[in-house]
Amino acid sequence: MSETKQPTYGNFLGFAFFHWVLRLLGLIPAYLILMAVIPYYVIFRPSVFRSSDHYLRHRFPDRHTAMRHLISLRYIYGFGCIIIEQVALGILGHDRMKVSFPDRETLYHLSGKKTGIVLLTTHVGPWQSVMATIDKMACRVFFHFDIENWQGGHFFDLASQRDRFSFISPRGHLGGMIEATKVLMDGDCLSIMGDRVDTAHTIKTSFLGEDALFPVLPYHLATSTGADIVALLTARTGPMEYKIEYKCLTEGLTGDNYTKEELQSILAGRYADFLEQFLKKYPLMWYNFFNFWEKNKSTLKN
């Protein structure tokens, strides 16, 4: 598999410093320090603005470049807050988080059907931390997630939660697809990213006014196994406060009247539309820095 590599900022000492601040001083000092360092990244590291501007110029097409630079300060600061709070949940305790999930019982009921669920997550808000609250499913939950290659420490280890979940590495044989297929055929739940682009396997759909390329793998898995696809999008509504929005993309769809390729296209379009409507309400909440909209390309480049 050829997966696009997301740019990373910060280093071991920087992460260790914020861990120290959170343990000894708490959240407010961490927010203030973050506020002081963000202008450096946006102003003096042009790659930060370039990577964020792929999205910002599509979400704010009427704003000129100088205005988008100002917007990017808020955007990157929000991203930093998400990372700080993810670490804080691990260090300070899970009970510090307040989560509103109106459709929680709907998801749990669907998991009881034991027909398999592709749980589609996205780089919006504190997706990783909130996913760790999905702990009452009526089936087992597996994460298609490279847990060994997470820079700066992730929630699962910081909170000593790794043993509660099962992980399938995308770096494994065939990208872990044999294991992933078995999970769904057994009626269990596979959590997989809907916006982590595998450059070799994409599907085109309209997104924010232009054709964009998204990974086809989640839809291939669902149409091959008969599993449902549920998309979860998470918004940060305040310090340590989050809301999860839910949509079953396969609701009302059957394979009787469509080919497998047509079903995959419909599902990808439903996901893109759900994400687009979410970003109208929470415009600075999508933290994916790839250029999804490159025209006439079979692969994506940063």
C-alpha cells in the first residue's frame, strides 16, 4: 500500500515539555504556552500554512491569502488544543472529558445485529480520544490503526487503555485486509479512517465544490462483506467538551439495484456530503493536511 505521509511538527522534547506542563501545572498553562508558540509555526514555517491551505482555500474560497493566514492561526491553534487535550485525558484521567453522543444507543443497537460494522472515523476534533469511549458495543471493536508509529504518545497508551482494544496494523500483510475482512465476516466492528488516503486505491467524489479523492478501502470492505458503514464525526465544543455526530451511510441501500462499484460511489458521496455539512457548522475542525483536490492526478502529492 502506498499511503500519503502526513507532515509532522514538533519533536520528542516538545512533546515531553507539554507532558510535563500538564502533569505539574494543568490545562490552562498548556493552552497559554500553545498560544505563544503557534505564530512561530504559521509565520516562520511556510510549510505549515501551505499544508493547511489545501483545505482552507476550499472552505473559504472568497477569502484572500492574507486573510487565510489569519484564519490559519486559529486553525492550527485549535489543532494544538486537540493534541493537548488528548494527552491530558491520558495523564489527568478520562473523567475530565464530557461527551455528548445523542445517537449512542442507535449505534449500540446496530452492533447487536452482528452483521458487521465499518466504523468510519475522520481527522476531525479529538477523534482518537472519543473513540475510546465506545466501550459498550455488542460486538468486538478492532482499530485499523498504526499504533506503533504514533508520534508524541497517543491516548491508548497514555491512559493505559491499549489492552481494552484490538488493533490491525495497516503495515501488515496486504495492509491488514485479510484480518479486517475476517473481523467483519465474524459480525464485529472495524474502525477505519475515512480520510487517510492510500494513493494507490482512491475513489473520486465531489467535496467542497470540486472533485476530490478519498480512500475506497472502507467501501470495498463494506460491499464485499455486507457490513454496514457508520460515520462518526467529533466536534470540540469547549475545553474538554465534545459532541459526536452519527450517520449510517448504508441505511436504505441494498445491492439489488446497483453494481458493487456504483454502491461504493454512492457511499463515498454520502460520506463526503456528511463531512461537508459538518464543516459548515465547525469550519476549523478538520485536521487533515493533504491536498485531496489535485486535478487530473491518479495519485496525490503534498
